[in-house]
Amino acid sequence: MKSMMRLILSARIAKSALRVALVVGTALNLINQGEHILAGNNISWFHLLLNYFVPYCVASYSAARNQLTRSEDE
């Protein structure tokens, strides 16, 4: 578990996950709250942040798991 956390927090994986989160999170926010954002209405800030946080977690976990699996195969 320590090696998984070390990988998740590594600069390479964090940077890559951040890029994924920005693209996917923006798409999710436009889908879920787009009409409110464009109209200038109140939005749910919790959901806005969650739409970025979840893809970040998924991308970083997937990258770290992939790296661990590749290391085990060698």
C-alpha cells in the first residue's frame, strides 16, 4: 500500500491526473451545470469541485495500479 501511495503522489502521475481531471471535470460541469453556469445563476460549488476531484482520483489510481502491475510482470 505504501508503494501505491508513493506512486499516486509522484509528480509524473499527479501531473498527468491533473490534466485528465481538468478535461473530464470541465466536461462534467458543463453537462451537469452548464445552463446555470452560462446563465450566471447560482451553482453547486460542492458538485463543481467533486466533478474535478473524482476524475483526478480515478486517473491517479489507474496510473499507479498500471505501474505496479507492470513492475510485477518484470
